[in-house]
Amino acid sequence: MIKSILKPFIGLFLFVGVLGANAQNGRFQQAVQYTMDVNMDVQSNQFTGKQVLKYTNNSSDTLNRVFYHLYFNAFQPGSMMDVRSRTIADPDRRVASRIANLKPNEIGYLHAKSLTMNGKALKFKEVETILEVDLEEAVLPHSTVTFEMEFEGQVPIQIRRSGRDSEEGVRYSMAQWYPKMANYDEQGWHANPYIGREFYGIWGDFDVKITIDKSYVLGGTGYLQNPNEIGHGYEDEGVKVPTSSGKNLTWHFKAPMVHDFMWGADPKYKHDKVLMENGITVHHFFIPGAKTTENWEKLKEYTPKAIDYLSKNFGQYPYKQFSVVQGGDGGMEYAMSTLITGERPLQSLVGVMVHELAHSWFHGVLATNESLYPWMDEGFTSYATDLTMANIFQTSSNPNRGSYNGYFRLAKSGLEEPLSTHADHYHTNSAYGAAAYSKGAVFLSQLGYVIGDEVRNRAMLRYFDTWKFRHPNVNDLVRIMEKESGLELDWYKEYFVNSTKTIDYGVKEVKGSGGNTEITLERIGLMPMPVDLVVTYKDGTSELIYLPLVIMRGEKGAENGMPVRIRTEAWPWTNLTKTMVLTKDFKTIKSVEIDPSKRMADLQPENNKVEF
């Protein structure tokens, strides 16, 4: 069964291999193959493991050092995450000073006990959440080496994303739990210390064996290889599961072409499976109870609907499985899976599932470096979440309005920093959250105003198909949008991403001039934008005057649902006002309005409309 599941990935692996080996313009993909054998002691909450990592250097650079992430080390008093949480102006309430108060048996740790490369011992140094490794022999360009490591860890009390014994009683949320090779790309190493923000990984294949008390049920990343030995709802129908004579079971998972591996575990988990018509199996794992059972049963209807909608509008989900696992401290995305808290009202439960599922496209398959470009993951995921929720619940209101409001509050707060800010280095959590989630979503929604919604939608599918499994950056996205629209859009990126300049247009004056009407618009904000100006007449008809920016070098096509376009006049961004003369009697006009679609993120919309 697993062999048939993996067949569709053969072409994908070949594609990625060719891409990695034939880098152009400095772009390449490193590759990894992890084999791990882990033993978990559920009494001490400690685990030991052996890891074999085949690492392929597809770059043209010679690597004399490598770096591993040891994320669990963040959960110790005095760590960078602890200090950052206690000194930032608006600490995350889930963290606050909790790390500082952990006892020795409550902290997290992850230590390498031994490490070799191609059989030769290596020197290494643990610097909080990073393992610095000096190589005896360099990893040469376009070569593959084998690292072997023995490691040990302790699962911390549940604080942020991963941990044990959550508020909802979940025993283990095993995320960021293993020594993970840092990514090396055209910008060099990305060995950022873990302070609670974002992640960036290398695609590869994972072969993971987890030995744990046989009463525990596991779910997360990967296809289970031995379902009929495990039981717990995984077994094939009609196949009897052998009774284990020992106290432990070994779960064997394989995950092809992913950049992370997560698992949740609890003896109380209920495991449900839903097989979709397209062959994708959806797994749900939750602890039954008065606060969970009813809504998790209903959730089984919504997860497949969300996968279908997202696949249709953002690109086909490429794996044959997705797992929704109760755990963590809110909602967090992982390869082929998610951890979400489960004691929620139905709308909230569906909403967090949809959001974390949508990350499968932007974090999982496109996998932009979300430390450098968090808005290209969180923002695009928020945008897709709003559309998906509106579709599956059949709501008709503007689905992205909440993101606009979040951005408006940020822009008026005085705390805004450019979207180009590294995720770790935002001055406040609130500025980071509103920028990454809200302004990032507005970037896409507003782009529909600039180039047309239908063009933007086509471009998003082209973006996915062009850049899946390739770590695109903001320039790659903009170039796809330019190719699909035929317009120049570098200005949009430079203003909306690289600066905090805001948009504010207004109708300055409308007056009669003989038998004509003279309309003057003004740009008050520092960011220029094209303008859709709708003139509505007293007889109920409307007309559109379109004012593209000169620097767009073109114009968007006519859009469905908009009034007939009667005139197009380019507006140079250097000119603060624009005056047009309509050959219509002023007395026939009912109103003049800038952007009645409300897609432009105009900070002061009250001056956008004049009525008579």
C-alpha cells in the first residue's frame, strides 16, 4: 500500500534532484535523508535516539562547518527565548516568565552525545539551540556525506508549540524535537537561535521509528509502515492485530519530500479516518470528552472540504495524507499535519484547522524562508483561510475585511515596521503579528485591485506550480504576478513591503463647468496606487474612470462586476492631484467614489466618496 502511495512522488524527486544539481543564478536546493530510531520513556519524559543523515550539498560552495537546530534547549531558564519573552514590551502570554520558573524535571533539552561524518568523529559545540560543528573534511560541492549522531532529550512542560502535559491533558506534542540540520542557501547558513518565531528547513525523506508504551496512540507526519502491528485504528479492515507481548510498540513512519517531522502521542486519543474521493486519507486524533467529541465528529466533514477548496484555488495538495492532531498551545503547522488545541466551539475549531491546513501550501510546499518573509507564509495563509472559511460556511461578506482592519490598526499605532523585517527582530509581538498575518493578507487581496482578481487568482496557481519545493522569495512572487498581468509591479513591493508608507486618496472637488463636470482627486498618503473611480448618476447607472499609475506600464483588464469603463488616464506618481472633465451635466451626478470595492487599503476611506 505504501509503495503505491509513493509512486506519484518519483517524478517529483527527479525534478527536485535536477533542480538541486543544476543551480542557476545562485539558486539551489540542499537535500537530506533522515533515518531515526527513537525510544521514549513515558515515565521520565526523556528520550534517546540514533540519527543517520545523508546530506547532499547541491551548491557550488565548499562547506567547512555545519549547524544543527536543537530547539528543545530554548525551554531552559536564562535561554534567549526566556530572556526575549521577559524583556519584550508585550510578551506572549503563553510564555511570559514560565520558562524562567521551570524546574530541572520540567525543562527541555536536546543534546548530541556523539557525531561522525563518513565514520570519522567530529568536534562540536552546543550554543543554546544551535549545535556548531567543525568538519575534519569539507563537504565538497555536489557531493553527499553521511552524518551519524546519538542524541538524548527531555520533553519540556508544554509552553510553546511543543511539550508535554498540555492544559487540555495531551501527553506529548512532539514538534521541533530532533536535531535538525540548518538550511544553507544562496544567502548562506540560516542557523538562527530559536526565540519562538518561525522555521526554515530542507526538503528530504524521513524514515522514523518511535518506540513508546503500547497504550499510546501516535499521529502526525508520515505514512505508517506497520499498521497491522500497531492497531489503534490504523489497521486494514479484516486484519487481526497481533497482541504485543512487551510493554512497548515501535511505530514506523516514512515521509517523502517534507522539511520537518512532527508527532503527537496520548493513550486517550481517539483516531478517526476519512478517505476522500481523490485518495487522500484524513486522520483526526483527539481526546474524547464533553468539550471535544461533538465538534471533532463534525470536524471530519470540514477538513476534506477545506482540502478540496484549497487544492482547487491554490494548487493540488501533493501528499496522500493529512493529520489533524489535538495538542500544542493553539495551532501550528507541520509537514502533512497540524497540532491544534481541541476544546473549542465548532467555528473556532474549524477555523484553526483551516488556517493550519492552509499552511501546507505556503509553509509546507512553497516553503518560503518564513524567518525572512513571515508575511509570505502567515499572511498568505490568513488570506487563504478567510476565503476557505467563507466558502465552506457559505458566508457572503468580504472575507478579508478582518485583515484590512488589523492592518489599519497597525498603521495607525505608530508601531509598524516594514514587512521586510526579519521575524526575530520585530520590536513588539503585536507589530510582528499584525504585519505578518494582517498586512501579508492585504498584500494579496489588494493585489487583486491592482491587477484584477481573476488575474491574481490565475497567478497564484502559476506561482504554486512554478515554485513548489523551491523556496521562493518575494521577487519570485512579484515576477509571476508581472508575467500573468503584463504589468510592472516592483513599485508595489517597494512601497508595501519595504516601507511603512500608507495609502490615502480623496475626492478633493467636484463641480460643474458649463455643461460638463470637473472632478479633482488628490493623493494624501505617501504610497501611490492606481485608482478605480466610479461615477453614479441619479438615474441609477454607473461608469468607471480608471487611473493606472504610469510606472505600471500598462493597465489591468476590465473586471467582472464593475461598471463600464469609459475612460483610462495614467496618473504620474509625482503629481499629487488629478483633474478630469466629464462631458456630463453636474446635476445628473449622484455620487463620485474612489474604489467602491474596498480592496485598496486606504487608511482614511471617509474622504473617498462625495454624494450630492
